[in-house]
Amino acid sequence: MKRRKFLTTSTAFAVLVAAPFSYSHSVFKGNLPSDITGLSASDLSFAIREKQISCVEVMQAYLKRIHKYNPVYNAIISMVADDELLKQAKAADQALAKNEYWGWMHGMPHAIKDLAPVSGLRHTSGSPIFANRIAEEDGFLVTKIRNQGAIFIGKTNTPEFGLGSQCYNPVFGATGSAYNPELTSGGSSGGAACSLGTHMLPVADGGDMMGSLRNPGAFNNVIGFRPSTTVVMEDGDSKDRLLWTSGPMGRDTRDTIRLLQTMAIDPVYDNLNPIKLKNIKIGWMGNLDNYLAMEPGILKLCEISLEALSDAGASVEAMKANFIMSDLWQSWTTLRHSGRSNMLEYYEDPINHKLLKPELIWEIEQSLSLTEKDVESAKVIRNDWNSALDRMFESYDFLVLPTAQVFPYSKELHWPKEVNGTTMDTYHRWMEVVILASLGGIPVVNVPVGFDSRGRPMGMQVMGKFGDDKKVLEFALAYEQITNHLSKRPTLVGVAD
């Protein structure tokens, strides 16, 4: 199969010109990638389906890249043997030759976050307790992705039990940012985001409780989307919304939407187009009226991007939430810690207790001190916050604030002890900026805002009303049209050839 023919064929171009925007392919716009791994997931899918690139060629290209860069970045773990992966890729080609098309991810390499089981692969959850556990069956999201034809090449790294926005664990070590492997990739979907930023995966999945799709998105200059809790999760009921949800990540919004279409309970995300920015009202929440400590430079980067939106016709206004943010933090920590009681068996077992990281032990101990009254009070605050969000969305289409309070920091540091001179009193206090969306269960996308003078990436959160997932994603599509942050690629550090 001739890859050069794919990149230049006028027939394919004619087909795509006639297609709706949601199926346009950037490879025909003059920015041709230097190798297969440079293709977006959407373009790669098209190339495979049209038999312009073989699945074996795709797998070979990705394995070559992974072997060169993964030893430095440590994003993909528990890799399947090359021979086995090439065998599966060959089977995918043979299926296509017989006109058997498995789905949009046909023959594409995929690695799922190491909190989900993949049959036959290690399933450690980043914990030494489960360092040698082998999954006996696929998880529900793995099944959905496999049903679209993906080939599972391994897992993506995550912090122990997904706790904390620094992707390190005692089983596999720390994952570096795609833009500087000495800095953290964020978490808990840090391995997933780094894999995208380094082009070691075409698309990636993750989960988000306290920014786990958003912080890594910002720290690796990729898109991370936390959907409304009812979009992917079967038990994400709109009345008593979950605090967490699975969600997609992509090198761009289009790829993110493609994976969401696969993950969603109701797959209705296949024909989205950029929203018209003229007269869109955006509420800029900044640092919540100086409530949140922010590393210098973050607000400025966000404000520059907001100026671009204003120039494109959007109305951007500084606004206040009119809510006691310390109450919101109290509600969040109470509800979050109350969920740690399900890990009590590890805490009470003397052997396993020694294998738990201190932050998890602390959270479990916090759960033991909570009363039913504490939890009920937290739920009342949360309900009040949801009502406050509804009122704000009566005035604004979107609410915006930075994705993180710090730029990527050393991966040797477990968590920032202070931010801009303010002491962080808990291991997760520096992530407080993400809880506004998490408590509301609302859709929120991380979009890039550029880099500081040290080349460290940052993003901002764009939040929409509960259930307005399409609108948030269409905003992200429009935002990409007026910014070029995603086009700035990292200078990668690889092992010697």
C-alpha cells in the first residue's frame, strides 16, 4: 500500500471536499506529517479504511516511536510483545482485504489507563498491592474501544489508585511531560496525555475526578474533555451526579470527539461543527477574586487567549461566582474523602497498609472521622452550588478559568507544598481550581493557552451547563480555528538509535 499515494491522491481529496466539516482531514491542507505517527487519529482512521496505509505499517511506525521515546517519558507500561502486536495488525489487514471493517479504530494501536482491566494484561492500578495482577476480562470501556477495532498494545501510567495530579507510582515510576521529561505530566491520566503529546498514541482515554483529564491535558498541550456525568457513566444519574467520570483525550478536539462517540452511552457526537463565536457570552472567573493562589504567568496566558476570542466576536466579561469558595472546598473534601471508606480493607491489613502511599492513608483516615451529618451538609452545599451554576449559565454560555494553579513542576516532587507564596495545607489543595466543574458534574474541556518563557504549557477550562456537552465541544472546535497552540510540537528526547 502506497503511503505517498495517500498523501497526494486527488481522488481522496475530492471525496473529502464533498464531506461535512466533521469528516475533513488536515493532511490535505498542506501540513503533511513526516511519518505515520504524525497523522491525527481521524486522518489515520481514514487512511486505514481506504487501504492507503496498512495496519502493519501503522503498528511498525508506532512501535519504533515508542521504543525510541518511551524509555525517557515512561508513559506506556505493560507493553505487549512486538511480535504479537504485529500479528494482530496483520490480522487487521487481512480482515480489510476481505472487506471486514471493524470500526473507526480498525488496526489502530491503543493503550488504556492502568485503572481499567484489559484481558491478559497487567492491571496494577499503580499499586504495589496489585503489581502482578493479570486481568481476566475487559472492562466496559475497553470492550467499547475494542469493538471499534483497536489493538491494545499496553496500558498508560497513572498514580497509585489514580490519586493526585502527579503521575508517579512505586511500580513503574514517574511519567514526564511531553514538553520536558524532567517535569510531571500531571495526573491521573498523565501517561495518556504524555502519549498523545509525544505522538506515541493516536488517541487516549482517561478518567476525571479532580482534574485528571484536564491537568494532564494542560501539562502536555493536548485536549482533555470531562463530559457530563451521564454521558459515559451508566450510574451518572443527573439527580445525584457522580464526582468522577471517564472521558476522552486527543491531540485535537476532532479526535477527542471521535473517541467520545465510542465511549458514550448514547453516541450522538458524530456531526459537530465549530460554534459561531459572535455574541457568545463568556464569564471569566480568573483566580476566583484572589481566592486561589496562582503561579505567575498563568492568568496572563489565559487572558491573551480570551482576547483572541473577543477579537473573534465573543463577549468576555470578568465575573464572580457569588459563592463562598471555602464552603465549596469543605463540601468537596468531605464527599471525596467519604468515598475512601471502600478502601478500608487495605488500610486495616498490616501488610497492605505498609504498601499504601501516605496521601491515601491520610484520605482513608479522613473518611473515618466523618459523620452522616457531615456528608449531608456537604450534599446541601453541593446542591446549592449546582443551583448557583444554573443561575450563572442563564447569563453566560460558558464559564472559564485556568486549568491548573501551577505550571508543570519537577516529577521528583510529589506535590507542590506552596503556590506563589501560599502554603498548600493538603496534598490536593493545589488542584482546587478544578472542583467547580467536578462538583457540578458539568461538561468541561481543557484547551491550550500557550507556553511560559520556560516552554511549560498551560491550558484553561471551558465549562458548560450540565448536558451541554455538544456545545462545549463545538466551542473547542471554534477555539482551535482562532489559535495555533496545538501546532507547537515538543522537542523530544529519545534513546540513541
